[in-house]
Amino acid sequence: MENYTPYLKLNVLLAMFYLSSYRNVLRGELTLQLRFLIMPSSKTTDALETPESREAAEQSDKFDILASEVLGIDHPLPMAMMSAVHQYLMAKHEAIPTFRNFEEYIKYRVIHIGSRADFNLSTLTLLVCILMNIPIGFEDLGKIHHITQPLDEYFALCNDYFSYWKEKEDTRGGEYPSAVTFLMKTQDISEDVALEIIKEKMIALEETHYSALRNSMAENTLSLEQQRFIHYLQLAQGGAHAFNCTAYRYNLDAAKRVNTKLETKRYVIWMRSSVHGKDFVFICVKNHCPKVQMPN
């Protein structure tokens, strides 16, 4: 049986980065070293040791050990994952920059999703590839960036679109990171107009993704590993869309009903399984239907 211990260690490393990122990033102790992204020791000689600093130092030592062990993973993607973690941590605590247009804001939003930073869709898919030992390299991922990037942007906008009313209620109309509030502020438009713009942008991104995928499939330029990565990315996007438009924390109308069916008033979601050699997951956001329909 294959030994999955190295992959579990990588998962633990990512969790540790997430749990203790706040203190270490604010202290300026997260550095990109030549050999790997690790958390350097937080011990200093010019400051009094406190229980907090001692705890941080012990945590940093654990990072050093885990990062060194992850280097031994026989997989081409650990460095890509650590690079993504580094982006995630930096975005979580950086001041929000000034954007010249909506397109720049979306690209920022891909890394910094929601009121808290989250891993983007491709990063989560990378983790799946590592855990499932799919041998896809960083260079191979770069070759399909034009196919995957639209789904990353879709993922960010999907979160903002469906969470707007809930976030507005939670903050009592206050400002918070959102593509909706960005459009309202920069273009001086109403929330309804901003939401419509975002919906149309999501549709355009979906069409861009599938157009690029169809062209690459027709040209027979995708390796099996690249196809599998794209498929997992689509599965993740389908699940994220279904969650965003039906979860109680997003959909206020759904929260008022006790219903086990997957329902949405905005979109009909078609999800096809490629297990039977059919289509990839396809999300149709153009139609209006009271409930999700699953094809035969």
C-alpha cells in the first residue's frame, strides 16, 4: 500500500500556516527562503521573552521541521502550494491597494476572497492533486492558466454575488470587501445594477473558460494530468456555486425554509459526471428555475 504520510504532513503544514499566520505575519517573520517557504524562528536577543513569544518560537520550530520534511515529498507541486500559501498570508494582512478598474479588482479578489482571505479555487485543487498523487508539474499548470484563471475569478465573484445581502445585514450597511460594494462606490451605481453587472461577468467568465477548454481539446494539446486537474477544478467550482447559492449563511430566503432539496431562485445548475465519459461539470447560469435539475 502506498505511504500517504508525506501528503498528510503537507496538509498539516498548511493548517498550521493558517492557524498561526496572524501573529507571525504581523511580526514580519514570514520570509520566502531560497530552499522553501518556511516560518523562521521568532526568538530575538534584544527583547524580553514572554509566554506569547515563547509559544511563537516553538510554533516556528515546528514549521521548520515540517517544511524540511515536506521537501522530501515525491511530487512536483509542494513548492507551488507553498507559494500559494505565501500569497494567501500576505493578502490576508496587506492594506487593500488602489485599483484602476474592475478587472484589476477581480484579480486581487481571486487571492483575497470574502471578508477574510481564503485559498482560491486553484490552490484547493492543487491540494487535491497532491493528496491524490496526480503527477502534474508547475510548468504544466502554467500552460493551462488561460483555461483555469476564468474559474478562479468566477469563484471569487460567486462568493461576492450570493453573500452580498447577508454581509450587508451583518454589517448593518457598513463597508466590507466585496465586488458589489466596489462597483457601487467606483461607478456610482445602485446595488441592483452592480449585482447585474457581476452576474453578467460570471456568465462571461464561464463562457471564456469553456471556449478555451473546447479549443484546447480540439487541438489535442492537453495531457491527461492537465485534463484531470481541470476536471477537479470544475467539480470544485460546481460545488462552490451550489453552496453559495443555497447555503443558509448566504441565501436569506433559503434560511427561512426547512427544505432538503437544493434550491435557488436565480440559477439552474447542471452538473454532469465525467465518470461515464460524458461532459465536464457544466453550470448554466443563464436560465431561471426554482430548483436545480439534474440531467439523466
